[in-house]
Amino acid sequence: MKKLPYGISNYEELVKDGYYYVDKTRYIEQLENLAEKRIIFLRPRKFGKTLFTSVLENYYDVKKQDEFNMLFKDTYIGKNPTKLKNSYHILRFNFSGINTKDEETTMKGFKEKVSISIEGFVKRYGIDFYVNPDLTSEGLLSSLIEAFKIQKAGEKIYVIIDEYDHFANELLGFRPDQFKNLVSKNGWVRKWYEILKEGTESVVDRIFITGVAPITLDSMTSGFNIASDKTQDPRFNEMMGFTKEELIKLMEVQEIEKDEQEKLLPIMKENYDGYKFSIDAKERIYNSNMCLYFLTSYLDFGKVPEKLVDVNIASDYNKIGNMLTLCKNENRLDIIEKTISGEGILTDIVQKFNPAIEFGERELVSMLYYLGYLTIEDEVAGYPKLNIPNKVMKEIYSEYFLKILDEEENLKIDSTYYTQIGVEIALEGKIDKAIELLQKYLKNLSNRDYIKFDEKYVKLIFYCIAMNLKIYIVKSEMELEREYPDIVLIPRERNKGYNSVMIEFKYLKKSEENKLSEKQKEAKEQIERYSNTEEMKSLKKLNKYTVVAVNDKIYVQNIK
């Protein structure tokens, strides 16, 4: 049985140490058959980008010819090699991990990354070249290209750039003024890419660039107009991440029994599936890193992990929220409300944008797509409809939504308060503390916000509160025999005897307060109908509530 490659991004290490590889090598053939030789391909964090670039490196490296069979014998490309296998000198850059404290440290870090890559390149391929510390990063690249032309006449370079935007995204999120200097007309990164473009006129034959967002494609790489963006190309929708079939095969290799697979797959589907990067794509994709985390924990401890999100993944997504503050011209709360409520947003996806110039609604929604907060749910009149892909992203999204409310309304909600809410619901079936928090949010929102308030808005805030209760599965408008209760809280571990909760929400404006009894009666009747469905009858210790908000006042009824 081969080991799960959780955390492994070096292909050679993966093969030699006996890890299982989900074979993506057929895409090497497809990429090579394209008319374009310089490719940009973007995916959210933790989708296997670095591993794929490592596969490319090992496949095309002229120095790996003798190892080809060992590395690729069990793969599609090993059985169907292309004419260009083992025919390039690989010049690989990875721009993650650069210290972005200020512009000087960023420039220094970028140059160090360039220097380290060039030092490894000249040593590996026996090129007589001095990595002069007095040269700029673009000077080093230019000098290397000239030396290669002379010493390796007739041979070609394949440039691979991983995390091309990582340090720029950090700057943009935390130090936008420094980002503007970085991307200015005389910006040093722009000059570096101009040198790379010049190299394609002589020895640089192919380029493959990966990253997360196109937020720096236009600004950083201005003049580098030779690359083709395949991010939304349906032919490459499944090039990174796992398909359902690949995930099932992975479980079979781990000797997980069929009945166990049938228990695990719905959990992984709900939490990690749902990504679609092209309107015309046929399949939805699972986040590969999250699936590997889940299965590794399951195999280690023999049970579903209590925390369904690796803390490293959660922190990656959460810190990127800093960039959402760049949307100055639009109400980002409106955008987030539409997506987290399930309404979704119909928009075209911006392929290149420069936030130093403009960052409005289209740019923000597009950024959420590239970061993995949103994905293509459907197509309407040729435009993609974007929505949240899965439950894990809803949890991260909900946490971010409440954080925005906390900041904008100057609230300070301690994380321990959510623990108290969860314990009260689990042990007593009461929602008093959750309602207190909901009312706190409603009271602190401005009068302007009440103009657009409705039942959906109140339910949205409560939903986000509930999503922070880690011991509960939160169902919003779950289908019950063609009935749709607003919120149902189901314990993740039903065998512990925790309470379940079902809530129906209503909203009235201040001027409609005389209709309170009518609304409460309507909500009660709905709750009673839902209670008679088989699924609700199966929940032990089900507590039922109606919640009617009248402006910023909340009226709760416990339905016995």
C-alpha cells in the first residue's frame, strides 16, 4: 500500500519514497500540443500547483533522462512519452516566502530567490557563470541568458515560475503603497519580466507560470504579453485538484472498504468539493490538499477528524481577506451577503486587473473566484454565476463576514463566546446566547442598513454565528419533503446526546410591529409542518423556535 502524499510537493521524492501519485501527466501532453509555448495557470491555494510544476521539471529535465523510467513508468506520460521529454535545461523560480516587511526587504528577498535559482541552474548544467551579488535581479537573469547562449549553443531553457504573485499579494494586502512602487513604470519586477521576454527571442523556449490571482499579471508583467492564460480553459479544469473518480481510486489504494468509502465520500463532497473553473467544464473538483489532510487523519486515528480544515489551510484563506479591503468604491458587505446567503453573483470574471488603478465590484468578485471563496455554479446568458463552493469555504466566509461586522460596528466578540453558545445549545437546547449576539449585531447596525433589511439578512447573520459552532452541522434551507426550514443545527456526533435545533425566521419593519402575532403564527405553522417530516422525526432532542425580528428587537418563541 502506497503512502498518502499529504504535504509532499516534490515529485521525485514522492516516487522514490513510495507515495501514491494521482496521475495528472496526461496534461503534459496536452500542454505540449498547444500552439502557445508560454502558459499562465492560476488556482487557489493548496490545489497542487507546486507538485505539478515539479512533475514538469522532472519530465523535461535533460539531466533526468536515465531516471525517466523509474520516475514515470506507472503514469500516462511514461507510457505515452512526447517528443520533447528530457530535452530542456530547467530554470525554476519559486517566489513564496519573501519577507515583505518593506520595499527594501522585498527587493532583497526577490533577488535572493533569483540568485539561488540561478546558482542551482549553473551548477546543475555545468555553466561557467559567476552570480555577481552586485548585479540587480534583472541583471543576473540577463547575464545568465547571454552566458547560456554562448556555452550551450543550440540548446533551450524551460522556465518554471511557481507562486509568481505570492510576495506581491502580501504587499498588496498589507502595504498597498509599497505595491504601487513595485508595479510602477520603472518597477524592478516589471524589468525582470521584460528580460525574461527578451530571453524568449533566443534560448527560453517554454515558460509555465503558476500563482493564485491575476492581480499582478497586468501590473507586474506589463510588456510580458507573450503568455496565454489557461486558467478558465475547460480542457485544463481538472489539471489540479481531484475528481470524484480520482478520490475514490485514492481510497481504494489505501484499502478503505467500500462501505467506509460510502460514509466518507459525502463528508468530503460537502466540505471539499464544488470547484469549477470554466463555464464549459464538465466536472467539479475537490481541493486535493484538504482531501489528503482528511484521509491522513482518518487513517491515523480510525475516525473522521474533528477539525475538517487543516489549520494551515484555514490561515492561508483567512489572511488573504486583507486584500478585500481594497474594494473602496462598492459596499463589500452587499457582495458578501449575496454569496453567503446562496443568492450568488452574475458577472464576467476579470482576467487581468491592476488594483493600484482601480478595484471595484467586478474586481472584488473576480478576486473571490481566484482565491477559491467563490466558484462557477452555473451559466446564465453566457455569464458565469458565482457562488460558494462548499461548507468549509462557507465556514471561513462566515467567520470573515462576522469579522467585518465586528470591525465596522466597533464590536469586540471574544471567541470564547461562541464556545458558550455551543455548550448552551448542546446541553440545554437553548438559543438565548446566540440570540443575544444576533441582537447585538442588529442594534449596532446603522439606520441606513435597516432600509435593506429583511428576513434573509437576519437569517444570514444568525447563520454565520452558527457556522462558528464547531460541534454542529448547520443546514440552511435543507430540503425536507419539499419543505425548507430556515436553519437546522445537527450535532456532528449524534451519539453524544446533544440537542438539535430548528429555527424559522421572520422580519418586520418598525411600522409593521402590529403584525407580530400574525408572523409568529405563520412561523409556528411552518415549524410544525417541518417537524412532521421523517428526517426531523429522526432527530432526538429536537428543539424548535420561531424568531421574529422587528427592526432591532427580537421575539423568540419556543415551540413545544
